[in-house]
Amino acid sequence: MSPASSAMSSVSVLGLGAMGSRIAARLLDAGHSVTVWNRSPEPADALARRGATVADSPRAAAHTSDAVLSIVRDDDASREVWASALDGLRPRALAVEMSTVTPDRARQLAADVAERGGRFVDAPVVGTRPHAEAGTLAVLAGGDAADVDALRPVAEAFAGAVHHVGPAGAGMAMKLAVNAMLAVQAAALGELLAALDAEGIDPADAASTLAAMPTASPAAARLGTLMAEGATSPNFPISLVAKDAAYARSLSDAAGLSGHVLAATARAFADAERAGLGALDIVGVARLYATSE
């Protein structure tokens, strides 16, 4: 390890889903001492074979480490995991919420951590499974500058950049904005491609033409191509998009804004999940429009 990466070498990862398992693997590869916890044993067992220590509870995992990273599904899962982990948190340990949760949840957790003498950063990541495997995720960090700096030697194992965007909760707000921007484009493209198909324009031709226009973002161009191809292998499943879109809408509501666009986007992905498309990638929302009369 480099001197920078050895500054905080004992790390616990709570939650070993698609992202958490890959982040834990990158930490092991970087030479950190890694303890893991997960509700189901299989992902933890796989990491144990690579050198990780498996804890039987979040509390036990937190007690072993200078940095505790949580990456679970939502606010409810975050509350459940940290209710145990906080009991094991070491004095001055760094508690890092990497799950995509609401800013209010992040701020409450920051207060809980401070009461126990710890330090807190909300640090959701931008990127998909290939980015996690390559160590090129982007971290959107909220918290005190000194605490964000303490996270950097850990984050360099799995992230290409750490962006300090403001106080506790700001990282979550920014992550919801990033995900909402992607969801808005996906929902609009799905509807547009279906409308153009009804006009007799082949979806592949429509997607390539839209991608060539100056109004298309790189993300939109990629989404359109995948929709035209019918590629729905999940990198960002609709079930998670629906959750994040609803959280993003709550940001708008809390600010007293009309929220027309975010409300429509949240409704589209909620409808897609109810239609049984929740396990598909975000581009699978196009099927909702393609099958609508």
C-alpha cells in the first residue's frame, strides 16, 4: 500500500449487494484489512475466500474497524443496519453512509454518529457495476472537510474521484439529482421511441438519429441505443430507479416546488415496477410505453 492508502487500513463494509460486494473486493485488492457483514451468507463467504473477515452482525463488524461503510437499499435498511452498527462504533471512527438514502436520513445518522463520538460522511457513489469493478466510481461526499479528507485514502481503492459537495446530507441530495437526471431522460426516451415507432420510424433509426442531434446528452444516446436493442440486463434496476425517483420528488416537495417533471418521472418508474419490470435495467422502462395502448 502507498502511504496514503495505509492511513486508515481497517474497513468494514455493511451490505454486499451488487455494489457493496465489488467495493469490498476493491478494498481487499488495495491491501486494506476488510470485515464484511451481509444478511445472506453467500456474498460474505465469497469475500472470505479472498481474505475478508466475516462478522455476525453490523455491531461486530463496526467494532473491528476505523472506517465503517454501509451500502444498503433505502432509508429503512439504513436505519436497521446502523441501529446495530452504532453500538459497536469505535471512538473517532469514520461512519460512511454510501447507500442512496434521503438527505434527512443522512443528517439524522450524522447526529447519531456524533453522539457516539464518531465522525460521519454521507458518500453515495455514481456509477454502475463495471465502474465499481474498475475502481472508477465517483463519490459525492457530504460532511466536514476534514472527515471527507479522512475518507479519501479508503475511497481511492474504488473511486476515481471524491467530490465534496457540502455539509452532511448534501452528498445524498446531489446523488438523487444525478439519478433523477438519468431517470428523466430514460422515461422521456422510452415514450418518444414508442411514439416514433407508431409514426412508422424504426426504433433503431430513431435512436441513432436522436443521438446525433445536439440536444442529446451522452447518457441519452446510450440509453436510446440500449432501448432500441432491447438490452435490459440490469446495471441500475428499475426497482431502485423507482425508489430514487420517489426520493428525488420528495426533495422538490420539501423545497415547495411544483415538481411536475420529477413527479411524472417517479410515476413512470413506479408504474414500470408495478407492471413487473422492476428487475430490468433502467432502459426497460421503454417496455411500459411500448405495451401501452
